[in-house]
Amino acid sequence: MNLKKPIDVLIAESAESGEGTLKRTLSSTSLVALGIGAIIGAGLFSLTGIAAADHAGPAVTLSFVLAAVGCAFAGLCYAEFASMIPVAGSAYTYSYATMGEFMAWVIGWDLVLEYALGAATVGVSWSGYFNKLLHEFGLEMPLYLTKSFAEVDGGGINLPAVVIVSLLSLMLIRGTKESASLNNILVIVKVAVVIIFIALGWKFINPANHTPYIPANTGVKGEFGISGIAAGAALVFFAFIGFDAVSTAAQEAKNPQKGMPIGILGSLVVCTILYVLFAHVMTGLVPFTVFKGDASPAATAFKVTGYSWLQMGLIIAILAGYTSVILVMLMGQSRVFYTMSKDGLLPKFFSSIHSKFRTPFKTNIFFMFFVSIFAGFVPVTDLGHMVSIGTLFAFSLVCIGVMLLRKTDPDRPRPFKTPLVPFVPIMGIIVCVYLMSSLPLEAWIRLAIWMGLGVTIYFFYGKKNSVLGNSGRTVKPVDPPKPEL
């Protein structure tokens, strides 16, 4: 029997307050900042150049627009769920209400790929730029302290990656409000540098570098022309991953019915505008062919302006960007496991709330070690594909869930309604499946292995200990909480 958790029960649980519950401290502004913190990372500073050089040329701006449209389909579906079911857990919670407990477990387990392994992957990249910053000051760390075990003869540990993951995990234990304050500062830093790059670089744009704006196709699909713009969109799509992390904080939002749609869609809009402007300036400063094989295209482009002092600023902005991404990913992961534990699908350990800070501190500690192992000891080059396929799978299920709930519970109040259903969710599914199909076979094999492990855990532990399953297989719906006057 596929058990579904009544939405009224979910809403009642989210309205609970007290020592064993999460604390509502996040404003709409903080939620938008959380989204921007998760979205703007290295994607802006590195993927832009790769997409321009290999696929779209100056029309990489159109690739960003196309990718944003694809993300918006999923974002609109997330916004409806997040406003209607303001509970921690993101896609896991939505799947529980629409597709039942087993699919909820599958998506909750899948989200580990996006959040935990995503944080590990970004942690390693953070380490690389931190070492670049040290180099600017004439300092160098030994190779065995900056590379993983398999990358150095005799073994090694990526110590900076472990340190940043640990520090941010401890920050999350201190409290969501404090973590959000740090994230707000990091977001301000990196957005400020992006805006400075755009403002100072704009007057140095050479129109010749934008001609032709859409280079002619080489005869190979995906190499420039219209197909190149689409291929570029598939690449830069992953620069938008992270907006869904906002939905994991629904139970800590002051006014989730209003704040969640603003946080999800607002962060997408802000990031899209910044991405398009940034890409336009970058491809206008130098010919796009210069970015071929360049790991730091933004720095390469900005050299022509003469503002060499901003080179250091770019490195600092990238570090700030990485830091906020890791912070939001770690927060999202802990909230998903917190919710799964409250439902009995995971041990109670994961839903223990700190008596003072009102945060799931044991979960934070667990993932501090779990993520640190990947960040410090495992080469994470291939894990990027696992992050991508896990995220796209989650997006697809949320789009399916919106259509199902419109059929099964059409009269339920929806503070935010996804427009043009079923067109929008169907388009979201098509985009996500198309991008999943472009990933290598190895990513699908790893996904199958990870999901096989998850299903085994569900049947040996989760199903037997499910709160819903052990309550007579049914849950009596409760009246939704009355709004405060």
C-alpha cells in the first residue's frame, strides 16, 4: 500500500512551536539571499567562458536566457508547493503528499546527491581558489594538504575543503538566523563584485567581439549556430542549480505563504539578470575564442580594462560565492534528513533539536563528517554528474507532483498557483529529462547504485519504522491551523 501523508497533517506539523521545533526567523529578503547564495557560484565565473568558447560564442547570453526559462518551469512548480505546504523537506515533503511514502523516500535519498555531494564538490573548488589567494600573498600549502588521497603519491587530504565544510556546519548549529546573516554578507560581497565587473567593463566592450552575435554553425551539432545556443544552455543550466534549496527552509520562514514564492522566483530573476549582463560584458571585452580551455575566463577578460586591482576581488568574490553555496547546501541537506527522521523513515538521531539553538545539530554534525570525507579524501571530478542527475530527477518529480495534486485535491487553497498547468510542469519535465539524457552513462550507473542502496535501507528500516505506516496505515486529517488575526 502506497501511503500518502495528508496535507492538513503536514500543515499542522509546520504550525507547531516549542522546544522540539525549528525556529521561524527568515524574512523574504533572507530567503531571496539564500537562493542567490545557492545559485551564484563558480558557474558564473567559469561555465560562461566554456559555453561561449565551445558552443554559443557571444550568444551565450541567449543560452543563459534559455536555461533560465527551463529552470523557471521547475521553479514555478516549487513555488506552488512551498507556499501550500510550508514544511522543511523540499521535494521529499511534496512527494510524500502526492506520490506516497516510497517515492518520498526515493526523492529524499536522491537529494543527498544534490546537497551533500554538491557541498563536497564545491568544497574542493573552494580549496583551489583559496590556494590561489594564498599564492597572491606569496604563500603555498604543501601538495599533500591540498589534494585528495588518490591524487598524491603517498596519500593526502584536501585540508582547506575539510576546514570550510566543518566551519560552516558549526555555524549552522549556532542557528539559522546567524547562518542567514553570514550568507547575506557573502551574497552582498559576490554580487557587488559582479556589478562592479559589469559597470567597469561595460565601457571597454568592443562591438567587433560581438560580431557575429550568433557565430555560424561549424557543421557539427552544438558547435555554434542555434544548436550551439541550446548546447550552451544545457551546460550553463547547472549554474542555476540551488534555487530549490530555498524550499528546504520553509519551516523557518516567518511568512512562508508569501516568502517562499518570493525567495524561489526572486532569486531566479536576480541571478538571470546578473548572468546575462555579466556574459555580455565578458564576451565583449575579448574575442570569445580566447576562453578556449581557460579555467578563469572572467579574470582573463577583465585584464583588458587595466583595473588589475579587481583580480584579487574576483578571487575573493568566487570564494564568497563558493562559501555561500556550501552553507545553503549543508542547510538544505540537514533539513531534508530532519523531516525524514520526524516521519520515522530515519533514526530519531537526525531530528534531535538543540535545546538552545533550536537547530538539528546532530544532523549537522553527521553531515559535517560525511561531506568532509568526500571533500577531503575523494576526487570529486565525476561527482558533479551525480549532483546534476540527482537534482534534475528531483525537479522532474516536483513537476509531476503539481499535476497530480491539481487532480486529487483541486479545491485546496494555493497562496501561489503555478500558471498554465499542465503546460508549465510538462515543459519542466521535458527540459529536465532532456538534460538528464545528455549526461554520461556512468552518471546513470552511479545513480542506480545509490538508489539501490536507498531502497534497501527503506525496506529494512524506513518502512518498518514509518510513523505513518505504524498509525493503522491511515492518518486522521486535522483541521488546518487558523490564521492569526
